[in-house]
Amino acid sequence: MKLNRFWVGIVVVLLAGLAFTKIADNEFYFYAIYAVLQLMVMGIAWNILGGFTGYVNFGAGGFFAAGAYTTVFLHKALDGPPLLVAVVVAPIVCGLIGLGIGYLTLRLKGVYFAIATLAVAIILETLVINWEYVGGAGGYYFLIPEKIPFFDSYIEWLFTVILVITLFAIVVSRYLNSSRIGQGLAAIRDDELAAECMGVPTLKLKLISTTVMGALMGMAGAPFPYFITFVEPVSTFSLLIAVNAIAVPMIGGTMTWLGPVVGAIVLGSIQEIVTVSISSELNMLIVGVVLVGFITLAPQGITGVYRDFRDKRRRRK
Amino acid sequence: MFELFVNAVVAGVLLGGFYAAVALGLSIVFGRLDIVNIAHPAFVIIGSYVAFIMNERYMLDPILSSLIFLPVFFLLGVGMYRLYYVCFERTGQESLSGLAYFFGIMFIIEVLLILYYGVDYRNVQAPYIGETLFLGFLGLPYRMLVPFITAAILTGLVYLYLSKTFLGRAILAVSQDRLALQLMGANPVRVKQWAFGIGIATAAVAGALLIIIQPIEPSVGRLYIGRVFAIVILGGMGSISGTFFAALIIGIAESLVATFIGPSWAPAVAFGLLLVTLAVRPQGLFGRAG
């Protein structure tokens, strides 16, 4: 019953999104929703490793940028291939990066993994800055195709792509959350040593988790150059991206797949409103303050608070 | 070629000494207390801005003003630890939420500095900045030499404090066996609070040294995250002398890379060394095996 409701929900959202591209004519909506959905994919990706498995990743910006720069590389090497090629290749590249870091550091305590992800982000940034082929420190201008079949403008097509990516990420995250793998990941999060003793293949599961996280981050980054049309290392590797990716699940709740979805809608909406009405610097401050506020006051996030509230009311009845 | 090499190594040693000052506080906090304070470099940047403001308004020497502000930074550290303890350590959530907490703090500090002072590079005035001491073909700029000497003195003082005084030994004890310390009638939370305060206080001095060495802007601190963690881990987690030598190694490596390959590659050196260390010898160069 629940499964059906989930899949019906996915299809309804997809159809509603497609219908939206035909109805709405103000392009601002597409840009705004694109930003929120991108945030959602990154939050979901971060949560697979951070929330389900309990390993903190500070290098979200690095994975995201690796996805974006895979697109840039393909764009230059293959002379402008379709966007979908990048959406398929970027997750493979970023998944492999995730797997590599996992192999290097996941046998150690979680703290070392967290620091290593930060290290990888900086190393990737240094590589890109020194790599003239993809534009180096100066950046790379991205010419988007004028015409695209079935859609009135390119942003509508990008909007559809990110919508499908988001739904895909939700499906993957929900599967990992509720399947046997998810139970294993939760066991690692709660007590890794005990899990290992009970025969949970911890290293294998952690590697799966890291790889999926990397791949989804890369997927979120793949359409980014088309969206922003000018890619340069400093803003693509921005710390704001990493903070956002952590803030989304922390606000929404880290225990279930639903948490980052709720978190992205809340945080993304606040950000869009603040950026438009006040300023983008203040927007960054708000992300930081909201993040720290949630971690200290409500570590279980919005979905967790709601669940506690519901349980309490049920008990009273 | 030989002269260039020797100059690069000497510059690396001077740079490394300064790195030791930045890593010192983290060596206590991360190495001894097991608190992953990623925001440490952000506190160093606050130290730099304090030195900048005092220098601009009252023409105060940056190192002198950092010494005046030591108690303020100490109290700041105590406050930070109290919040951390109440929210995370007591409830056993330090691994996930605690990390994100310091990450958030770092981000907030950076954004606040940008909001108040913008992203312009700031520097300080002092008589020794700009002068160079020549020993044969060896050039020792005072803006590197002064921080090196200050950092060496600071490291020595912290080393003596931790190994000779009662409280210093208590800090060592809390990192080795918390329960035993409790049984001896000492309060581990208060000892940790004290140690965290000292850790942040060293950031005040490190910040002053940083702004003597180079002009700074709010996001400079981020580059130091990799450096300081690489140094602390390479130095064997909490060993003060190990931290100092590891800092020299990182400084020399960066200086050589900057001289012979190109300055734009230098930031990757520390992080690369860190990754290699984590993969090959996670207990660090100077740590005990196992």
C-alpha cells in the first residue's frame, strides 16, 4: 500500500513538472525551482553517507564541481555532446572518486574520512585551477544550444532534467534506506564495531554508500554548467555548496529519505526569498545560522521533531 | 641552482615554524581532547583581524596586541567548549553533529567577517615588515623571521606548560584516561574546558603572525584547514614536539613545490601529504604504532 502511494507520488510529481513547463511562462520560476531541486539532490546524496551511515563529508562541493567539470571536459572533447551524455558520465567519474577516497580512509575513524574529503575538495580545485584545457583559473564560457525539441526554452529542458535526477535520487535513497543495505548502514552508524562482530560487511557497505553519494553529487553537478553558462573554479568549488549540502539534511532530519526533501524545500525557499529580497551575503549568513541552530537545538531535524510530536500525541490517546 | 634550493629550504623552515603556531592549538584540541575543531583556522583569522584593527586604530604591534587579547580568546574558547559539551558531548552526538557544528561556526565567522570588512586584503604596519636580513646569499625576510621566532617561543612555552605544570599534566591525563582522572577527584569537563581555552588562545598569536606574513581576507583560513590537520596527524596527534617538526616538513615541502613547480600548486601539497599519511601511516610520523 505504502509502496504504491510512493510510486504514484513520483509519477504525479513528474507529470506535474512536465505540465508546469507548458503552463508557466515566467522563466524566473524555472531558475528558482532548479536551484531548490539541485539543493535537494545534494542533500539527498550527502544524507546517504552522512545520515544513513554516519560518516561526515565536507567535500560535497568537490564532488559537485567534479561533476560540473566532467561536463565541461566532455563539452570540449566531444564538441558539444547532448546534456544526457554528461548526466550519465559525470556520476561514473564522481562515483569512482568517492570509491577511491573510501578505499583510502574508510578503514580509519570517521573523523579522518571527514578531513580527507575536505582535502580531496582542495586538491581537485588546485588541479582544475592548473588545468588550462577546462579553462583553468579564468573559467570557461558555456554556449547553450538555441533550440531544443519539445521545449520552448533551454531552461525548461534543464528544469525537466534536474526534476528527473531528483526523483531518481529520491528512489535510490529510499531504496537504500529501507532495504537490507539500509539496515546494515544503520547498524554501522549506531555501532560500527558491534555491526562488524555481527557479520555486517561494514567496509563493503561503506564503500557502496560512498560511491552512491559521489555519483549522486556528480549527477547534481553535471547540468550545472548549462544552468550557469560560465564555470570557474572558485564559485564551483565554493564552501557554500558544501555547507548547503550539510544543512539540508540537518534541517530536514537525517534518519529517513524524506528528511533532505523537506530540508531542501524549507532551506531552498528561504534562500530564494532572501536572495531576491535582501542580499546574497545575508543569505549565506542565514544558512550558517540555521545550520548551527538546528544542530544545537533540534538535532533530529524537522521530520524527527514531527515524529516525536506525533508519537507523543498517540501515546496520550 | 644550489643557492635557490637552500633559500627555498630555509624559507620553508621559517614558514613551517609559523605553521606550527597555527597547528599548536589544534594539536591540543584535536590531538589531546579528540574534539575535531575545524573552525580553528577561522579563529586564527579572527586573531588576524584583531591585530589589524588594533594596528590601524592605535598603531599597536600585531604580536603585542595578540598578547593583550589572549584572555579574550581564552574565554571565547571556554564558551565554545561549554556549548559543545552541553549540546553534543553530554549526549554522545559529537561525531556527526559536533563536526557539522564546528563547520557551521567556521562558515558563520567567515561570512560575518565578509559582511563587516568585505573581501579586500588587509595588512598591518610594523617596522620589521619589508626588511631583510642577509647572511651571504641567504635572504631572511624579517616578516618571516619574526613569526618564526615567536612561534618557536610559543611552542616551547606550551610544551613546558603541558609537561611541567599540574594543569598541563591534567590535560594529558584527560586524553589518556578520563575515568581515572575522575577517580582522582578532578573534573574532566573543567580540564577540557581549560585546554580548549588555551587552544583557542594560541590562535590569537597565530593570527597576528599570519597577518605579518601576508595580507589576509576572510576566506584565507580555509587553506589552513588541510595544513593544520595534516600537521597534527603527521605529528602524531597531540605531541607538541611532533607537531613542530611536522610543521617544518610541510613548510619545506610547500616552499620547494612553490619554488620549483609553481606557487599555484602549493595548496595541494599539504592535502596530498595528508591523504598519503592517512592511507599509509595514520598514527603519524611521530606517533606510537598501533
